[in-house]
Amino acid sequence: MISDIAADVFLALAVLVVLASAAGLLVMRDVYQKLHFVTPAALVAPVLVGVAVLIESGYSVNSSLTWLAVLFVVISAPYLSHATIRAARIREQRVGRDSGPAAGRPPPGEDTP
């Protein structure tokens, strides 16, 4: 009975973290600021769900597989955030300068006479 309540509390906390992150995404204007609000949903919420599964099912195959998935998410989330910021910055730099055929330059792969 107490374990069910504790698991529900952790799941509710995970939902609150995701909702707060979504609200932050809606409020922020810049892609760099928005990415800061993705981090809690990507790191904190899965850990809270993993704790809820551990409380509910105890130490079992289900909980070990859940923690393996949580470990993968926690390890890969910073790399995904870095790649997203890098892509946004590259895109911002390309849009900032006129490049390509519209700027009077030939498209890539074509030689100029």
C-alpha cells in the first residue's frame, strides 16, 4: 500500500517535471533558451519514472531493464543536446550570411568559368 503511494508520487513528480519543461518551452523565444528547459524532461523525469518502477516491482528483471534504459537516456541526453545546439548554431550562421545561388554564387559542385 505504501509502495503504491510512493510510486504514484514519483510518477506524479515526473509528470510535473515534464509539464514545467513544456511550459518553459512555450515561454522562451530563443532555441538556446528552450534547450535548457528540455534537459529536466530528458534527465530528471526518466530517473523519477525509474524510481517508481523500482518501488513498484522491486529488484527484478523489469526494474533492471528499466534502469538500463534510464542509464542509456542519461548518458545520451547531453550528446543529443550538444548536437542540437551545434546544428542550430550552424543553421543560424548559414542564414545570417547570404550563400548559395541567391547570392550570385554557383551551387556546390558546379565550377565557375
